[in-house]
Amino acid sequence: SAIEGGEKIDFPLYNIFEESVLPRCKNSEKIKARLSELSATSVLMSGSGPSVFGVFDTEAAARECVERLTEEGKLAFFARSV
């Protein structure tokens, strides 16, 4: 109901697989750091990895991040949650 009401929800994201995957997959670890640098409010590895995603306060910030990562040669996509 908070999401439907447009409220900002601040809660930590956690994926236990990061503990074993990220030390072996340095590129995903670097991209997580880069997403944070590019204003993601939360960053997490997806599932059992190695894909990562960022959550942004605005669509403009998310799209800017995709543009910057693409310019850096990374495969990045914009998506909205449903």
C-alpha cells in the first residue's frame, strides 16, 4: 500500500549469494560500486548472479546511469518495477 500511495520506502536489500559470488566475480562487484557512484540508492546482485541492478529515486537518474554505463562499454538497461 505504501508503494501504491507513492511513499518512498527505505529498506536494505540483501542477497546472501553475494557473499560467495562477488569475491569470484570481480566485474559484478565493480559494477555494483559504479551504480552507487551514479546515484543508485540501492544496489543488489540479482538472484544467484552475476547480474546486478540499481534502484534510483527518479527515472531521469536511472536513464542517466544507463547512458553513462553504455558509454563505458557496459550492457545496461532501464526498467520500471511493476
